[in-house]
Amino acid sequence: MLSFDVCECGAPLQRMERETPQPKGTEVVLRVLAAGVCHSDLHIWDGYYDIGGGQKLKLQDRGVKLPLTMGHENVGEVVAVGPDAKGVKVGDVRLIHPWMGCGECIVCKRGEENLCTKPCSVGIHRSGGFATHLLVPHPRYLFDITGIAPEKAAPLACSGVTAYSALKKVSDTLGQAPVVMIGAGGVGLMALALHRKMGGKAAIMVDIDPAKREAAKAAGASQVIDGAAKDAADQIRAATGGGAWAVIEIASREWSSSQLRISTSVPSVSGQWVKSACQHSLGCSAAKRM
Ligand SMILES: [Zn+2]
Ligand SMILES: [Zn+2]
């Protein structure tokens, strides 16, 4: 099999050739059909996460070791199954849930492996999808995507669950009042699409980039607002009829820190503020503030 690995932070990925894994026990091997690139991959490649205030969290501090095959948004076709792998067969096309835990602790046992303190996530702690083949430890991580093209389904594994997790936290108000979403990048547009499917009334998208505001408009945002405008807070206030019931922040840290000031000046009436990030980013996939 081939993979393209980070061997040195900031250096080009290296083409690696090794034996294609043979599945044992409950393991499943898939041929990679689609692999998304997440913004977090850039942090991994850099070698650190910028956590603001001039502080950096290094890869080693998160248990990430090089060389690493990145890629946590993957769809593959099953090419081999271990003798104990049930419910999946050669030829099946599956989305791979990447947020794997130890499988043994309390949070893993209750089905929240993404919160495990000993994570072994695909493309971060174990080999990911920037490769021809991928080994998955158990069929429970595989999801049927019948009817969705692999390249469209792949981002659901991170971008999709990140946006969904944030929206779910404000689901009580989605059908009644407009939600303000700060950041109209990949995850922001994913949230916009999901918002509609979840019965959302209206979504006001805030972004400092005119191209992204345009994309949000084309994707069905009820209103777009320039986050860099001096009167951005006034515009948000007017668009929400006096204050937002729910604000979801889906922007990079450098960018969002300036947005934060706007958000805090929005008179949120008993509102909710959800900060959304890639599921594995610093373990703070979503913080909630009332
Ligand atoms: Zn665990
Ligand atoms: Zn991600």
C-alpha cells in the first residue's frame, strides 16, 4: 500500500510504501475512495495548535507521533474483513467514524469514544486516509452512505459532526428564531445546510470575507453580515429583532477573537453561545454558554 506521511513538520509529505495490512479479529481493511482535508490537518502539519495568547500546544503533548498518515474524513470500500468482523462484507462502501477511544473506559462504554482521555483517532493517533488503504479496528466505526457520493460523504466525519454537535446544542430555538453563525467557511456552510434540514427558521451568517459571504448567500443564508463592519453588532441586533437567541462560532481562533468582541456586544436575550471546533481540537468540540 501507499501512504503520504508527515515525517517532519512543515516539510512536504513523504510517499511511503509498505505491506497492505491483513485484518485480524474484528478488524476491517478498506481501500480509500475519498479523504477530506480538515483545517486541523494544517495544525498537525505545522506541529502545534495555536491556543491563543501566544501559547502553543505541541503535537507531542497530545500524544501525536511522527511519521503520521493524516486524514480523518474518509470513505472506503471494504477489501478484507477479519474472522470476527460482523455486519460488513467485501465491496461495501462505508464512511469511517474517526473519533476512536480506548474502548474500555467509562465514556467509551457509554458510546462517547470521542471524549476518551486515551484517544486513538484515525489520522491523528493512528494511520489515516491519505493512503490507498486503511485499517479499522471494528465494524462499529463504519457507516453506510448509500446514495451519497464518497467525496461528498467524507467531510461528514469531521466537518459534519462538528456542525451537527453545535446545532444540536441550540436545537430548542432553531425553529423559532434566527441563529447567528460566525464564520462561513467549510464547517460554516456545512452548518448552514444542516440547519435547514434540522428545521431551522433562518440563519444569519457573519464573515469578514466577501467571497465567503457570497457563498453563504448562495447556499441559502437568510442574511449575510460583514463581521469587520463597524456597525456589525448593530446589524446583528437589527437582523435578530433586538438580540440573538443562539450564536454559533465556527471560525479560526485568530479570526474569531476579533469576532468575539462583536458577539459579546450582541444583546443575547437569555441566549446560547456555542463555540464549535474540529472534534479533536483541544478536546473542546463545543462549549456552551448561557
Ligand atoms: Zn476510553
Ligand atoms: Zn477535522
